[in-house]
Amino acid sequence: MHDVLDPRDLVPDEAEQLALSGYPVGDLRAAALEAAAANDLAALAEVRTRLAALERSPAWDCEEPEDDDVLLKQAATVEPVDVDPGLVPERIRGAWLGRTVGNTLGKPLEGLTRATIEIYLRAAGQYPQVGYLPLLSPLPEGVGALHPSAPVATAGRFADVPRDDDIDWTILALHVMETYGADFTTEQMAATWLDRVPFTQTYTAERAAYRNLIGGLQPPATATADNPYREWIGALIRGDAFGYVSPGDAASAARMALVDARLSHTANGKYGEMWAAALTAAALATDSAPQALHTALAVIPPRSRLHGALTHVLSLHEQGAEKTEALDWVDSALGHYPWVHTINNAALISIGLLWGGHFMDAVGITISGGRDTDSNGATVGSVYGALHGPDSVPSRLIGTTHVHVRSAIRDYDRVTVADLAARTARLAHTLRAEREES
């Protein structure tokens, strides 16, 4: 599915992307799906040409700028806040621990619907979820399959943090910032991808951008050429590290996230990474999830679809809605988006942070919403750990399994979480000193 080398996936997926973005696709998606099913490459090529000629409908009422200067001006409206530098290293350690644990908690259920996850959790005796899930055999009736990683990501089946792109990208961002500093370029990030990341360990938008780099394209064309996944969650999951090194400075975090995101994403895909980076930066300066979420919201264009969705989730919480009502709203209002889109998954991340009373509660609520459960669990765990420190992550979930990290990033396999956290804290201190000097 979603093979960036196969027009049978690319053309129908491009039709869906355009339809969700205000383009009058009409019957072109049905035509693309029919041609794909018939393996009619000539018909697919014709549909692709027709899709490329479409113009956005005049009735489209969102404003989703692509210009970097406009996005940076929006982010710059968020003023930095003071942070106690003595608290930063521990809060960063909490973020790294939370990210690795949250990712593993959601990994076996990735791609499942909310209803299917409930069936599995009840069968496992974990409704609500309280820890790593067992691998049930046979699967409960109504659960067709778990994610392919389940055999190495369920309780008792992993000795270290299982390899996952959600953790790989955070490690890579740290490496790039250590190598090039806070003013790294998109081109330097691209070169590091080619040097450090195996192509087969990238997915959707990142794989399309990687393919484009190999084909000789340069950013930002790498994000748009045959890349129907340019507003999916891939950039959002890459943002946390930029927040880790910018405690209290959401604007600086968002700026670095934008430099990274433009390699593979556009519009709400870029906004998602800016939001995630701003969120972790804000979380390191407060213990209030609503405050951090309001801060992060301010870096997003105010008339974008992402801003609208996240504003509604915050409003539901402020009005005293129950978590079930918020999860129901995601299903009803955002259910037409692909399960790995930025907008619906960012809403689920917000719900977990707003309604979660403790670490497992926050991560569990988000996972229960379905969709990209490992990515969402990682981000919620990361932000929760940043808000409340390492002691907020249950020690029973860390044990001996969340000490070393399996990674596809060259030279980083079995790096320790403690080392990643210490290096991140040192870099945050260095970058803070550089900003103060300038």
C-alpha cells in the first residue's frame, strides 16, 4: 500500500489529496482506482495529467500559505518564556523516556480503527490500556490483523526499544543539530538522510522525498513531485527534537521544524511539524498541557484546517466535554482523512494530553482513538514527559527494555536513552548560550 514507486498507488492517492485540499476532483479518483485495479497504466497517466491541470475551487475558504516568510512571521508572534535551566536536563530526559515508551505502547495497534482497538483491548483485559499489550492468538473476533511489528513489539517480545521511524527521526534530528547547529539547512538535512537513513526504513512522504532526492530533485520540489502524502503525519513525527533543544522558545523550535519539513511536506504537513516542535518546547517550560497546546497553536496559520481542528478540541475541553465526546468528534468530523493524515492524528494527540490524568491515561486515550497509534503515542509520551519529568513515566514501563534503542540510523543502533537525553540537554544549553550572545 502507498508504494511511492507504483502509479497504481500514487495516482489514486493524489486524487484523494487534492479532493481534501479543495480541488474539484469529481470522478477522477474513481477513474484512478478503476485504472489501478485493471493495471491500466495508460489510463492512470491520463488521470494524472488531468489532476495536474486542476485549480483549487473558488469556494475553498481556508488559507494555507506555503511561503516560508509568512510561516516564520506567524511563528515569531510567540514570545519565548523563561525556563529554569537547572530543570531542563531532567525534563528532556522525561521527554525521551516518554517518547520511547509511548511509541512502543501504540506500535502493535498501528492502523487499527477505534472500534477494533476496543475489541482487542477488552480481549487482552486492558480496557482501558494499562501497559504493553500481549500478543493474542488467536486474534479476537473482529480483529483481522495487528500491525506487522506486533511480534516484536508486544509484551515480553522485545529486549530494547523496538526500532521505529518515530524514534529514528528524533535521533537523526539530534545528529543534524549536533553536526550543523541550529542554522542547519534543508539541503544538509537531505544529505544526512541519504547518508544515514536506509530507503526501506522510510515511509510515504519521506520515501517519496528520498526517491526524489535520488532522482536529482532539490527541496522544495522533493516535497511535491509525485508525493500525494505531503500532508500526512510524517513531518509531525520529526518535530520533537527541535523543541527539546529550544526550551520555552516555541518560535525557534518551529523555525527549525519548518526547515526540516519543507524537504518532504507542504501546507498542513509542514504546520504539523511546526506545531509538534513548538509543543515540546512549550512543554519544557510549563506543567500545564492546555497552556502548552495554546502556545503551540499560535505558530499555525489561523485559517488552516489544522488550526481549526485543534482549536475545536481545545474548545471541547474548555466546555467540559467528556473524552468520549472528543474522540467521537474526530471520527465524525475528521473521519474522511486518511488514517495517517496530520490533522486527525494531531487532534488525537491533543485529546490525550488534555483529558489524560497521568502518563498511561494520556497515552492510552490517544491510542484508543486509533489511526497512527505508535506515532501518536510517541508524541503524547514525549510531551507528557517534558511537562512532568522522568518520574511521570512509570518505572514498570521502562524496566530493562527502555534503556537501549534499536535504530536504523547509521551508528546509532542500541544507543541509550540516557545518552540521547544527555546529548540533547548539552545541545540545548549550547544553543541557549548562542542565542543569548546574539
